Amino acid sequence: MNAREWPPEFEAGMQSLLGSEWTTFLKSLSESPSTSIRINPTKPCSVDADSPVPWAQYGAYLPSRPVFTLDPRFHAGAYYVQEASSMFLEQAVRAHVDLGKPLNVLDLCAAPGGKSTHLLSLLSPASLLVANDTIRSRVPLLSENLERWGHCNVVVCNNDPEDFGRLEGFFDVIVVDAPCSGEGLFRKNPDALSQWSPKAVERCAARQRRILADVWPALKEGGVMIYSTCTYNRQENEENLKWLSSLHNVEFLSLDTPNEWGIVQSNDDVVGYRFFPHRVRGEGFFLSVLRKAEASASGRSGKAKSMLAHPPSDAVRRLRPWIRNADDWFFFIYDNTLHFLPALKHEDVSWILQNLTIMSAGTPAAIVKHNKLVPQHSLALSLWLDRSQVVTLPVDEAGAIAYLRKEPVRASSEKGGYAVITFSDLPLGWVNVLGNRINNLFPSNRRIRMAAPEVDV
């Protein structure tokens, strides 16, 4: 890749941003991108880390890119493969959000789940995360990644940003990782360059303004919005936020960024932070934090009508021993499956169900079948599974891979019934012990297929 390949409009814009650093920036785009992961603090594991990501407590760079598909720890939700620059979200949340409170948080453009899993690691268990994506085909992967992370305080939905106008003043925090022209991905995804044009930037900026306008009413007074893109230009970043601030009372919030991090702060009316690959060990990224300094209407009055069906009391009685801190959860039944979520938030979830297209809510724990409970894969990966009440069958790496391929399980148990397969003390999923036979219950649609190509997640 060389300078002659760049569209002149892109080159002019970048030279305006970078000045004398343009040549160094250009050189960095010919270098290989780093591989980074973010460890799940509730499922600790040892990793061959190169160095920590300085702005994320559990972020780590790897010396090389392994085959994540063949790592059982990935399937257990022990870490998430995430680009390092985007982990800067953590600094915004820690600096300007009261994490001790039970919050309502929206990740508006959530798929495939990097920021949502990051938010869940930062929020208290009594908070509620709504993870949304407008593109229905992206929702299954989002749900799968959230399931691996193991939290029950999350709702996944598939809505257009304008739908959130029905939830006026509902959210304490809204994260908008907006669809963009992808300039920051040119090194990682060269195809993004072929799709770039000044017209594409204009279309993206217009779409982003619509997104901001649509979702703004859902943020409560004093609430925090975190806006980010993986692009460099001012049109999709500062100019959009200036436009928003011309319509509403907005306070831009600052973050502490040590010089050694290499992050560049905006120099105009908008407080924003840019990541350039010649300055940081990461890809291109922009982030800004703003507080809503105006009153918000509330579209909700009185007590919400419960949309969550109460399950049979006997089914709950049999399920409760499998779940830690069972008194903290609200149990409900949907599509013949028992779910649980934070009791403090069940009315909020009912209100969301009345207004949005919900794909999943809480943790699906067990199906009620022929008066018996059949545990679900989500429960095996849940942080709240009480493993003292469940038979666990440890396996080595070869056994774990065989299990994840849905091959016969080579293990033994003196006790029949449902048991959890573990690798390095990390649950992978269920089996059913039937005498001398063990049925592998790993979901068929997630099994490892050796012929499938490795993909980023």
C-alpha cells in the first residue's frame, strides 16, 4: 500500500488532521495489526500475553494471532477478541458513570458484542444492559457472544434507533458506536478502502445524525452518551456532535489520557479522542463523551404492566438450587423456557417488552419438558450456576475440543443425569449421563467444524 493508492480527498483530509505526521501514519498502514483480547474478569484464565492494553484493566496484546476457534477458553467465554483502541470505552464509563447504582444502559449498535460484553464487566449485577442491533442477521452472533460472557442482566433486541423514542428518559447511559466509513479499518480490512468515497462519508454522516437525533430522547436528564466511530474524518465525528449540540443542551466531558498512551485530543469545541495506528498499538478510532444537560420527558407513567409470565412454582422450586443467590433473581417463562434476570429490573424489562422487539431477555435456564427440567446451554455458561449443586466432568484440551465438535465424550461419572463438562475449571456445556453412555448436549449449530475458515469475532 502506498500514497498513490489513496483517494485525493482522503489524503487531503488526513494531512489536515496529521500535518507532518502523515508520512509516519502512512507507513504504519503497511505494518501488521496487533491482536488483542479482553479477559472476562469473572472467568479468569491464563493467557500468553505480550503486554497489557493501558486503557483497559483486562485488555491484553498477544504476541501472535492464534486459532481462536480451537481454544476451549474462547468457547467458555473466558475472553473476547477485541481491537485494543475500542477498549477505550472503559475510560469513559469509569470516569463519568456511577457504577455503584442499578443503571439502565443501551448499547445501540451492539453486534457482534465487544462493547456489550465490556459494559457487562463494568456494570453492577443489578444494572440492566439493552444490547440492540438494527440488522437482524447480526443478532444471533451478538446473543451468542453475550451468552458466553455469562451475565443475566441483559436484553437483546432488534430495533431501529427511532423505536427508542418510545422509551423517553429511560436510559442512564447510551453507547452509540455508529456505523461509519471505516477509515480506521484500512489496515485491518483493505476492502474498506475500495468502498470509501466522499459520497460515502456524506451518507454515513447523515445516517449518524439521524441515529443521534432518534435516540437522544431516550437518554435521561444528566445521562451520559458515549459516541464512537472507527473513522478519522471530522464530518462523521466533531461536526456531527457540533450539530447535536446546536439542537440540544450538551456538556462535553473530558478524560484523563496520559501522554504515553499516544491518544490525540480534539482541538475545537468538541472534546473528542482519536487513535492513530502510528501513535497507539491499535487501529483508527474516535470517541467522545457528552452529558445531557436538559430535561427529558418520560414516556412511562405508573407501574408497568408485567409482560413476563410467571412459571409454575414447582419448576422454579426445582431450578433454584442450580442458581446462586436465587433470591436476587426474577424467574419468568417464555416459549416454555424458564429464564431469570435481576429482580430489581423486571418491571423495566416489562416496559421494554411493550415497546421493542425483544430477541432474548435474561438467562434461559431450563426447558420444562414432560414435567422435567432440561438445562439450557446458557445456564452452563452462566456466572450464577451453582456448581456445588451440579456434577462436573473435567476434561483435558483434546477432550474439550472433542466435546466442542460434538463428538462422543470420554469421561466417567458415578452419578447419572445432567453434568457440566469443564476445561481448566471453565464450564463448556452440558452432557447427560445415562448409565454407560454420555450424551453430548453441546448445541449442534455451534460445534467446531474443521473445514470452516477462521473468522474474527
